[in-house]
Amino acid sequence: MRHFGQIAPEVRKRLFHQEPCAFSADSPARLLSAALGATLYSPATRPILADDVLKQGARGVVSMVLCLEDSIDDADVPVGEANLVRHLNDLAKRSDADVPLLFVRVRTPEQIPDLVRRLGPAVRLLSGFVLPKFTEERGVPFLEALAAAEAASGRRLFAMPVLESPDLLYRESRVQTLEGIFRAVDKYRDRVLALRLGVTDFCSSYGLRRGPDMTAYDVQIVASVIADVVNMLARADGTGFTVTGPVWEYFRVPERMFKPQLRQSPFLEGQAVGLRQKLIEHSMDGLLREISLDRANGLLGKTCIHPSHVLPVHALSVVSHEEFSDAQDILRPERCGGGVMRSAYTNKMNEVKPHRAWAERTLLRAEVFGVANEDVGFVELLAAGLSD
């Protein structure tokens, strides 16, 4: 699979200076953690689950979570498990199936070995499990169960803990909780693909819900948690983990209080005035702003609960030609001693030592999401994806 693989090769050639790389579920963890992109959640009770997975994969989704936790009723868990096992076995029989990276969000540690056992050979389609309400005390049994299931099945299985516990939100317990989370995930570092933020649960602890005109970063209590998670768990010194962006809840907004957040000029230049209006009507301008803030705050990828959110996440994850040029200049071997230089675009300073970690992350993102041609921006990438 590859990002933008649903777009015709001749269109990709026009859009990309460097095309996104191909990868599979067996690729190195470092590559997969950057490549998750827009991780689409789906209730495991969906009656056409196998067909849904294939349809979304054909539309450009590269990672999905089949959910047995909050997205389904407590009473539906046994039905959801049976449905999940049945449809994954169905997918395993389709030799030509182009399946995204698949994860199962469970409720208890015991579900992990049980589901792996019930899946049998179809476990080869599974990339891992999403672990809810993760803290050190609650999370270690999940990680132990995952390690045991991996050993029993012979299949590499990753964990994606969800950080959503009230203990993480409350100021008096936050640092201690984060320290415990780090101890747990550091011990199982090879199995932890990414950490996911459960911002909806954060808001619920205070009876809050951000509106379509607000990003997660406008809700100060949430923004403070994101900052502390990045501070303690996403450092660029080799100890950090990939942390993914929070979910965007809105599909369409009938009435707005504030002006749209999308400038007109990029859409005029890209001859996509109608696309701008469509994005605004579906509250995508707020989503686009939040994706940009995710990246500015050290997050990569995003939890998504609607297929229409996938392409915007991927389009804004593509590395611009200017970013790529800066990153390459900073990482040139002859500049390993440091120094300062004017960028090739002559609009900024590139300082080799302080910008090195940024440049390394940028080139990893370029590998999985590609590098846009000089005259291509996110508008062209969105338009190409929507017209496919």
C-alpha cells in the first residue's frame, strides 16, 4: 500500500516531486508509525465489515480500527466479537484483497488472546490492538496480554494505547500518571506503534464539547494536556513516541457563528472555488486548521470517525517542496558540524543543529507521504483525491 495510491500514476507524477513510498504491515515500525495517517474507526458490529474495509482501502485509507469499545453498546460486545472474527476470516479468503493496516480496539486484556485464538490463520491481517484508557496500572496487563498473544500466534502485533484517563487530565495527578505511562510503554517500546489522544474523554470529564468553529487547541484544559503529553512522551531525543492527533467530530454544520477559516486565494490559484465552498459547508475548514495545529504541536496522524476526513489529513501531511529543500540542506553530511545558512527559497534561516531533529522528522514524513512539486499545494492534492 501507499498514500495516494488510489490516484492514477500519471496524476501522482504531476503532483509529486517525490512520490510516497510503498509499505506493508511487515515494514519497520518506525516507518509504520509515521505512515498511519488518518486512522479511520469503524464499529466492529458493522454488518458488511469486510466490504467496508476493502472500500475504504480503495479510497486511500491505510489504517483502520475495528472498535469493540465505546462505539458499540455494552450488550453488543459478544456480537461484535463474532462479527469481527467472521469478517476477518472472510477477508483472509480473498486473495486479491488490498487490506489497510487493521487494529482492534478492545475493552479488556483477556479479549486480546481470545480474539487471536479465534481468528486462527486470519490473524495475519491484524497489525495490533488499541488499548483504551491507558495508564501504567491499567495498561500493563494489556501489554502483557499482547506479548503473550504475539508469542502464541507468531504474528507481530503492535499496541496503540489511548491516553484518555481522567488521571491524565487532572493537574494534581497528571505528571505522576505520565511518568507511569512512560515506564509502561518504554518497557514494551518495540510493541508500541503510537500513542493516541482521547480528547473526547478529556472534554467529558468537565462536561465540555468543542464546537465546529473551535479546535482542540482552543479548549485550554485540553491544550494543556496535549502539551504535557508531547513534553513527556514525544521528545525528539530518542526516548519519544509518535503521538497522533485527536478526533474531529463534525461532518456538516447548518449554521455558522464565525467566519470561515479558509483563505480564498489558494483556491482561486488552484481553480477550485467550488472545493472551498464544499469544505466550508462540511466544517472542513476547522478540521484543516486543527490538522495544521496538530503538526505544529508535534503530533502526526489523526483519529478519524468519518471517511471524508481522511483525504484532508493526508493532503496536509504531504511535505512541501520548500520543507523538503530545507530539510535536505540541514542534513547534508558536510554540515554536520553546525552553522547557519539562508534557505534555498531565500525566505528564512536554517540553523543546522537546532533544526536537525525537525529535518529528520520531515524526511521521514516525506518518505511516507511524498513531497509535492514546487507549484503544488494542499488544494491541488485535495482536488486530485476528490476527483479520483
